[in-house]
Amino acid sequence: MTRLRQRRTRERRGLTADERSDLGHPATSRPSPFASEVERRAAWERHRESIMAAHQPGSRPEGWWLYESGAPAPLLVPCPVYGDYLIRPEAEWPAAQAERRDRHDRSLSFLAFAGELSPAEINAIRDGRDGVRRLALIAKASARD
């Protein structure tokens, strides 16, 4: 099958699980499933809404950080309990979880400072786990304006 035909077939069928993962939370240990950065960006533009809708309030997928934020993507380290590409001994899990929380907090602070959080996201954050602490981060970042 020619490259053009492959690309047209991909456009019609949507994203594969690997492609969706690459635009959401890419694994640094795997090569990108896209043939080029141009193809990756085009896929982001076509599927942005569905990828954004699948993300937790107060977070953004990798595609948003790369193509829309104007800031470098925080290198989120997934919790070893849930991550499929970060393997650490069990004794290191608390430190890995603290590192992950710190990186999520910096990401949330950036989003708040940039005015990127919707009222619905803020309400979901407030009602979620660790909501009071996360709302304090949002207030602190918003006060920097």
C-alpha cells in the first residue's frame, strides 16, 4: 500500500490505540507510531476534541502541550502502579508518586496562571481527590497575574 493510501485510510478510520496514546501520554521508551512530526500534528488537529475530552480536569494531553500551550510539556512520570513504561522497585514507589504529584502540580499551576482552566474543570478539581490542596495551587498561580 502506498504512503498516500495508508494516510487516507488512517484519516478515515481514526486513531489506533498507539497513536491515541502517543498524543495523550507518550511512552518515552517507544518510538512514535507516526511516520513524521507533520503526520503527528495533523492527527492532533483532527482528533483534538476527543483526546481532550478523555483527559482529567486540570490536565492536558501531550498534544496540547506540544502544539497549543506555548510552553514545554512537563515530563510527567506516571505512577509505577499505573504506568506501563516506568518500572521501579516497590521501595521507590513513594518517591515516584511524590515526583509525579509535584509535576502534576506544576502543570496545574501553569494552566491556572495562563487562564486555561474552565469553571467546570475548577469545580471538578474542587470535588475530586485532594481538591482543597489543588484549589490552593490554582489560587496561588492565579494571583501571580
